[in-house]
Amino acid sequence: MGSLIAIVGDNLADTKEIWFNDQSATLNPAYITDKTILVNVPSTVPSTVTSKIRMVFGDGSELLHDFSINIPAPVITGVKSEYVPDGGIVVLYGDFFFEPKVTFPEGLEAEIVSLTKTELQVKVPAGATTGNITVRTNFGTARSPFIFRDNRNVLLDYDGKNHETWTAPIVSSPLAPCAGSYAFFKHAADGAWMWTNELTMQYWAPRGRGNVPVATGSVSDLALKFEANVPIEWKDVRMEIFFAGFAEDHGRDAPGTVFARWKPWKAGPYKTDGWVTITIPLTEFKYKRDDGDDDENGTTSLSNLNSLTNITMMLFGPAAGPNPVQIAIDNVRIVQK
């Protein structure tokens, strides 16, 4: 589909139409000669597959020629949010969504709300559970590379798995929940190097699940994921994310602490349309505390997670000036990429 081909023969100059299956191709008279025609195979999927080229000439006569078009199977490349409640809308990104059928775990079929070739919106069926989403068309099947409502290695869900409650408050409003309660970073005028409780989220393992590493496995294979909702423009002040050892302390000043810096506003003010899934590979944990703010490469890395049990997320860093900020966070987890 979409490929440029050359049709070679005789007496082709009077060709007026070319059809591939039941789809008409666009013809350019400059590319039509008596011996050859250059034409692009249509990029639209056929309703009826005849596996024929049909050429229509000026006198009304037609010529059929055997020709098969490779219509790709669907591809799922991503999702707006991995966590969506029953009745909510899941937005899938990918390609070749041609008259699809979408099923959730245990074969629950979803209602299609909106459809283009590269974006598919479906309503989550009642009773949906954790697992992969499947998209089927007449041309193949795709299985989501992500897990819907991923419940692997969830560190914080704010519905029982909680952080230190004197930091960012746990709420269920004013934003519509993603999956129950969430942590809400909010300040009327967040500025440079402001260390305030409501703009930090500290999880201390001694008061949580105990002396258990935040994750196991190779750092290069893992990613930190969470759902975020940013209802107003976030313009400045990075979010620092870091792990620490088993102690009742944030660990930011401990020797060897390695930071990730989430700065989605680098290309301009950042705002989401509801909840989105954020993925930060653990290889992005590469900064020391005092590395320059403009340093994109960092000066360190995470070697392993064996002794790291705590996690902190905090808005802290340089800024051009104070700005209001609201950031909701839910379902903090470390999983395979």
C-alpha cells in the first residue's frame, strides 16, 4: 500500500482509470505513456479484495491483471494511559487499524468510539481485568506491548500503598481519578529551589513494605512508570526522582544518590488531556545532585537496585520565576520495558 509501481506494456496512453481491488488510484498524465504508467498503489484499505488491477480506457474498454497488495496486520505502538476505569476511553496508537475488533483480557469485546488508520479509541467493557489488549482485523492480529492496568511491582497506588502523608496529599478530587486516590502536587507559585512538603512525595520503606528492593533485574531492562495528570500548564522546575537505601530519610544528600530529571516542559509548557502513562527508563537515572541543569548526559548511572528501597519524587530545581503547578500522580511502578 502506498508503493510507487511501474505498469509496463503497449497501448497504455489512453488509460483513464486504474483500480486496485475496489480502490481508485490517482493518475498523473505526465506519468502515462504508450509503454509505461507510473502510479502509487492506494493507501486506503479495500472493502472488497479482488487481487486485480482494473484499467479503464478512453473508449470504455477494460483490462484486468492479477495483482496482490500486501495489506499489513494491525500494529499497536502505545497507549495514552494504561489505567482507565470501566466505561472510560482507552486510546491506542499504532497503524493499520482497518475495521478492527478490540478485545480486553478474558475476551471482553470493546465498543469502538473513534477510529483512524493510526488511532483507535474504545470504551473499556464492564468487568475488564489486567492483561493485554488485542486488536484483530481481516489482515492479522496485534497484541498490546503494554499490560492494561499493569499491577506488577506497584510501589505506590495511594489506596493502601502510600507514601509519607505529610508530603504531597493523597486525594480523590478535584481531578477525576485514574484508579482510586492519587498524590497531588499543588502550589500557587512554585519557584526556584523551593523545598515544600506539598511538592515532594517520599516513600520510606521502613514504614512501608520493609527492606525490599524497589525492583529486581537489570537496570537496562527496567523502566519507572506512573500515570500523571497535569491539568494546568507546567512551565518550569524539574521533577527530581531518586531512590535511596532502607532508612526513614529521603536520602537526597546521601553519597552516590542517582537522579532522574523529568522535564516534559523543555519544548514548551506541558499540559495533559486527562491521565497519561509516563515511562522513564532506569537508564535515565544518570545525574548526580549537583550536575548542571543543562546537562543532558549526566555524570553517573544506576549500577543495581539491590540496596535501594525508598523512592522520592519532588519538584526542585532552578526556575525563571514562580508559576502555579498542579501534577497528579498514581500507580508508581518499576517493570520490564
